[in-house]
Amino acid sequence: MGHVLTYVLHYEGKFNKNSLGAVSEASARAAEIGGESHAVVVGGDDLTDELCASLGKYGAQKVFRAKGAEGLAQPVIDVMSKVMDEQGCKYALFGGGLLGFEIGAGLAARKNAGVTMEVTAVRAEDGKLVAERPILGDSKISVSRYKDKGIIIGRINAFEIRESGDTAAEVIDVEVEYSPWSNKATMVQRGEQRGADVDIEGADILVAGGRGLGKPEGFELAEALAAAFGGNTAVAATRAVVDAGWYPYAAQIGQTGKTVSPKLYLAAGISGAIQHKVGMQSSENIVAINKDANAPIFEFSDLGIVGDLNKILPKLTEAIKAKKAS
């Protein structure tokens, strides 16, 4: 049987949303290949029986709890490696994020397993799991199959959180002999989730920025334009931009981000890859600004402007201010 194991990150008594999405996905896919969905949690006394058992709502049948430095990759790798061996887990599934990438890569090396990152879909095929990930600027889909064990690491927001019932998971404490290097690092400070207060789904006007803005500071032009519009206006971004750390993940639009339908969608420096298109194509009016006249976004825009956005956005901002002042 191919049991599927997930790592569930927690903080201040709450589980990470991407981790819960991974548990939900693991439960659905494990059932399709005749296996079970198991989860690993690592931390201190805040991992109560009640909290761990609550993962059963998302489909986890067993939760393996270990004492250790929560939020660090190496201790988790030790725990997951032990559980995979003892429970016969064929796959490990992660919900994305930097920690998921680090743990997944380390676990793949430890178990000599195949690994696929930036996965957007997982499916069952002939009793085994198959992972799909976009490639070539999200224009094509690559399919990964595994000879033995498989480590599958999703993109941020790739897996939907689904509550499958009220059954409590079985909580099992695991004693682990950590590797000599696993506890050398210590957590100095934990950053807050970026952009938790960004609301783009309810906005009437969205000013969205892509790599064409050139650098993180380029978003100041988008923010100035949004401020000029006023009212229910917000700033959004593409996946490439948020992955680069230029803007908060909460502002991401696309297949693995949020789906929006504002009255006006102004795209600045966005090429228009299919993964982005599916998140904003239902906008009432789409205006695109790009220096590349052949950018795909012009194919589905209501108005296209070919030119330097660094010159166009400030002029547009001033024009809107002048119009509102008259």
C-alpha cells in the first residue's frame, strides 16, 4: 500500500493553511491508491492531544508527534524518515513554502527518492501517485512518475483545504534519535505572515504588477496609482513577483493564488501566462501596459498600451488625480 505522509507546520496553537491543504490532498489521493493519510508534527507542549487529533477533520488517520525544534528543517527530516520506514509510507506531500522545500529536498536525499517541486496537481494512476507542475513560464505541464518513493512539494495555495468529517485522528508519540547536526541551529526570530491583511478578492479596481516593474520598489508606482483611484482599490501581483519576495503572497493572482473579478483590472508589466489568466480573466475591463507588443496578455485585454510603464504609470496617476480634482 502507498501511504502518504505530510508534515504539518504549526504556530501559536494553529496549523498552517498550506499544511492543512496538503493533509486534505494526501487523504484524497491516498484513498485512490488504497493507502492511508498520515501526518507528522514536531514541537513542544503546545502540540496537545486535542490539537493533533483535530487533523482528522482533514483526513489524517494517524498523527505522529515528536518533541523537537519546531520550524527547523533537520529535526523534521529525521522524524519523517523514521515514520516513512516504520509505517510503509511511499509518498511524502508538502504544502509549499520555503520550509517545505527545504524539508522535502532533505528527505528526498535521505530516502533516495524522486522529488518534484512547485507541484500544482496530484493524481492517481495505476495505483501510484503522479505529480504535475508547470514549466517553461507556466506554458506547459510536466508530469512526474516515481520508481519507488516520491516526495511531492506543492506550490503555495496549490491544494484546497477540505474537511472530510469529524473523526479524530489517532495521535502517536514518536521517540527519535536526532542526527548530530539536527539541533545545531536555533530559532532566533519567526517572521509574521506577509500581507495577511491584503484583500484583493473584493476590490472593484485592481492594479496588478508583474516582473516588468523591474524591482520591489517598482510597486510604489502601482500603489500610487491605486491611491489615486481611491475607493475600493487594491494592489495585486503575479506568482513570479511574490515568489521573488517583491510583494505579499496574499496579493497573488492566478491558478495557485486568488481568483478575482473586479470592474477594472489594470495589468502593469504582466506577460499574461495562462496560469495568471485563469485568476483574472473574468474581470469586467482589462487594461494592460507592457513594452512587449507580443505579450500574451494583449490577446485578452480590452485595452492594450505598448510602452514604458515607468513613464506611463506616473502620467496616468497624475491624470486621475487631475480628473478627480476638477
